[in-house]
Amino acid sequence: MNALRAVAMLLVLLLAGCGVPTDDQPRAVEAPPGPFPTPGTAISDPAGRFTEALYFVRDDRLILVYRRLDMSPTVTQHLAHLLAGPNEAERAEGLATALPGAVTVAGVRLTGARAEVDVPPVVDGAGRSDEVFAFGQIVCTLTARPEVDAVSFLRDGEPLGVPRADGSLSQGPFTAADYVELSGSD
């Protein structure tokens, strides 16, 4: 019995001396500031309750940018923010967009977990070589939303073949994985 008592006492002493202080009440712990950028990301707006992910272009790479907003944007608003391009601070960081002139967007709607982007016909001679970046910006931005798993592009209600990062044409649906080769790390 004494051996069992000695083992119990030794166990209590070991646990009491493990370096973890005891408190009478729980301590408040503050979370570190976030979001946490990964290589190839930038945070342009530190204020706001909601984080909006946008993909822009720098040095032939898609770069993830986080903006902080007071309200969570709808999918239509989110796409409108992307189409508006980088703000002044983002442009000062060397960010640009491939969207103007490469891809025109007429609208977007959610069908289940898929964003369907309407792309009107292009004017002859308006094609650009950075079209893959434009489609990559849209796909990566929209699939960064929790409710969007994939993106499809439609023209006159029919699936549109668009370039993936590997140069192949596909009618989708597309995910960020289709453009991972274009993702940059600074």
C-alpha cells in the first residue's frame, strides 16, 4: 500500500512541477492579428470585419490580395470589385489586371455551388495573349468564396471554351487548381 501511495505522491509532484501555472480563473487570450498572408499575398486594407480575396497579376503571376470590408460582398459585388482592378495602394505594389480588354463580363449567378459567368461575344481583333490570366483571375477570385466550388463561363447560355494555365481549352467547370501554375510566390 505504501508503494502505491508513494507512486501517487510522485505523480502529483511531477504534474504540479511541469511548469504550467495554475490560475484561479481562466485567462483571456487574444488571437493574433489576421488574416495570415502566404507567399504571393498582400493585404491592402487593414480595416473591416470581412475579408475579400482578389487575384491580380504581377510579373506574369496571379497574386492573392486580401481586402477588408465592412460588409460581406455578394458574388456579384465580389466580381465587380475584381473587375474594377487594383486600388491605388495595390498598383503601387506593382499589381495589375488582365481583365480590361481580355474578357468582358456581363454578369454572374450562383447555381448550387457553381458560379456561372456570362461572357458576351468579343469584337473581332480584341483578343489578347493574357486571356489566360484574365480567366484565372476570375476563377481564383470566385472559388476563394466559401460557397463557390467551381466556375463556368457561358456565352449566350452555352458553355464557353476558355484557356487553362496549361494552354488547353476547356468548357469547365474550372477551379483554382486549373490555374495553380500561374500562382505566384513573392
